[in-house]
Amino acid sequence: MQFDLKKSDRKATLDAILERLEGYYDDTAKFPVSPDIDVKEIKAFINEQSLQSGGNYAAAIESVFKGLEEYAVHTPHPKYFGLFNPRPNFAGIISELIAAYYNPQLAAWSHAPFAVEVETKIIKEFANLFGYSNDKSDGVFCSGGNEANQTAVLCALNHKYPDFARDGLLGTKKRPIIFCSKEAHHSVHKAAKTAGLGYNSVIPIPVDEDLKLDAAELSIALDNCRKNNTDPLMIIGTAGTTGTGAIDDLEGISKIAKNHNIWFHVDAAYGGAAILSHTLKNQLKGIEYSNSITFDAHKWMSVPMGTSIFITSDTDILGRTFSISTQYMPKDAEKLEIKDPFSHSIQWSRRFIGLKVYLSLLFYGWDGYDDIISHQAHMGELLRKKLSQNGWTIMNNTALPVICFTDEKHGKDENFTKTILEKIYQSQKSWISIYPVKNINTFRACITNYNTAENDLDELVSELNNERKKYLK
Ligand SMILES: *Cc1c(COP(=O)(O)O)cnc(C)c1O
């Protein structure tokens, strides 16, 4: 078996896949956003492919394209108004290919100094944008917001309990408690579970009218925590909740965290990109007072999946949390006083994740991102306006392009929202989701595609109007 394909076979394969991929990129809008899913059919299709002898490259690739095109929600579609799954940008896409060809190993600085230095530079740039001072910031690329939030919890534990790295939770006398709003992402709970704290260590704080963490309730919870003989560990503020795009009062929370002397983490997985837009960045006021930040570039920066950044203003904490010494890892970095990513993060072997952000910035620049993030926020404003003009009521309040809406007269009718949503999924033209706001199941539409244009909004609103009319007939 020849593992390296012949040059001519590689060329033929690359030509074929490039044509197919480019076709998908150009014509994404022609695909049904969400096809019917039949589990049996998908399993059967996968089982039909022989894994025994290999060799038929064209058929192999064709089967993957068929699988991805027929059995998936097309999140890069301009009328995918779903969760924060972007249409990936071109620089990000080719970065995946480049990183795979060179396959640099970023575990140790000495094996991939260029790649590690690029990531270090990007992290510094973001730390500065978020308002951390240049000499007081550190961070690491992560696979996603989940890993970044888990990193935050581990850092908070090592900050609070100086011997945590050695003694683990057995060294803590009282149960450590994480505070976040009821609207926070459940990766916080997952982080609590995987850090050994357990689900019950997370205290969800009620939210105010605008679905932001209620500061008064937080203060009460902190007092209760001390009375119950538990130990406040950290407060997590969310900048852009997954449900409604709410941004907690970061400045207010930072003061409470400071008064109680506990770690303040901001989960800006989605909303952090607001910092790139001159019209939105003031929404993140107070983020500069945090101890750490989660920011997903694979959401609003539209780079492909698997790209998040954890940033902290504590320059020692990542080392204290993760460092480990081994005989088999290269030692050069020690001499250079450079931090090796493997002793600085959850991951060990490490892909060149940061290339997707770096190349995107080289291609589009901060200016390009300012334009595109502001544009998407503008599309959100337009959609809000169009919905209101058509008798829909907006149920959330945010400057980010996440819109939760209902029909005031019929929203309380359980079947109303459910039936209309089913019809929309059946038509396969747009994809929106459902999210409960103040005990009403609302429709949730998010502009997560940089190509979504005004006519896409019009088509969504008109489909909603038609389905409402049919339902009420
Ligand atoms: C998406 C999201 C997460 C989880 O991030 P992943 O990249 O999916 O792992 C965490 N917090 C918030 C607010 C999110 O929107």
C-alpha cells in the first residue's frame, strides 16, 4: 500500500474536491437549510462504505460529500438564523488545509516557534482589545468555549487554593461555589462536573427584566454561601447569552467580585466579538476588570469550528494550574524563558488553531471585522424593525443580533409557536429556533452569517407571516 498517493492522483483528487467545495461555497443558498433526517438511512449509507482495502479515492470522497450535503443542517446558509454557527470565512477555511499539510506540533515552543509566537501575538492583541494591560496578560487557544470555561474554573480553583495543583479538592475545607446567571451557558455546569466540583456547585442567579444577572440577587447568594459554610470560588458574567444575547452588567459584577475577593470570569464566547465593532464595543464595558475571558473565534469571527481563546490578566495562573515536567519533552523553551503550551493548558499535542484567526486578520484586517460585525448588528436591527412592523413582539433587549419574538395575542397558545416552527422546518427555507423568555416560548432568530442580507430577512418575515395566517385561519 502506497500511503503517499501518486502526484497525479493527488492532483486529480484536489482538482475534484476543490470544484465540489467551491460549488458548495458559491451555492450554499440553494441547499435546503435543514433536510429531513432519517437515522436508519444515514447509518445504512455509512455501513455501505467498505473500510477493508481502500484504493477508490473518487468514490471515497464522493461518499463524504454526499453525507455532508444530504445529512446535515446547512449552517453556512444565509437563512440559517440559528445558534452561533457561522458561515466559515475563506481565510479560515484554507488555514485548516495549510495547518493539516504542515501539521506543526504546538505542544512545545521549540518544535513550532513560528506557530506558537503567532498564537501568543494574537492572544496579546485580544487581551489589549479587551482592556488588559500589555504586560499583564496571558492566555491560550482552546478547542471551544467549553474548554475555555473549564480552563477558567481550574484557574479559579488554583487561585483560591494555592495548593490545589498538589492536593486537589481534598485540600479544600469547604465546598467551592460558582455563581453565574440562570441564562449562563451550561458549559459552566459541565466545567463544574469535570473539575470534580459537581453540578450542585453552580448557583444560578435569577435575572432581571432584561435577562441579565441580577446584582442584588448575586449579593444575597454570596451572603447565603458564607452562612451555609461554603466557599465562594468565582463569579461568571456572560457577555452575550446563548438564549437571548443578553450582556450582564460586567462593571457592576466586577465590583461585587472585588468586594468579595473572588475570581471574575467573563464568558464572552459569542458576544466578545462586539469588541471588534466600533458601534458595539461599549456594550462590553467592565470586561477589562475581569480576571479571565472566554472568547470563541469560531462564532462571530466566522472561522471554522474548534477555535476559542482563553485570556487571563494573571500571568502566573496558567503555569500554576497546568505545568508539569517530563523527561521526554524538549527542554529548549526553558532556557529561553518561553512558556510551552503543553504546560500551560488542558491540551498536550496541539494543532495550529490560531492560524485561522491570524490568516483571517491578514486577509480582512481589524477594519474588515469592524465592518462585518457592525453589518450583522445592523441586520439584527433591521430584522427587529421588520418583525415589529408585522405585528410581532420582541421579547429580549440586546444590541447583539439575537432576536426573540412572539405574537402577543397567540404566543401563550403552546401550539402556536410549535406548529409554525414545524412548518418552517418542513419548508426547509429558513432555520430558527425556539427559546423560552419569561415563560413564553419565543422564536429565536440570530444573524450568524456574514452574508445574510436584507432580502433574506424579508423572506423569513414573510414566511412567518404566512404561517401565522394559516394557523389562525
Ligand atoms: C457557545 C457558547 C459556549 C460553548 O462554547 P463551545 O465553543 O460551543 O464549546 C459557552 N458559552 C457561551 C455563552 C456560548 O455561547
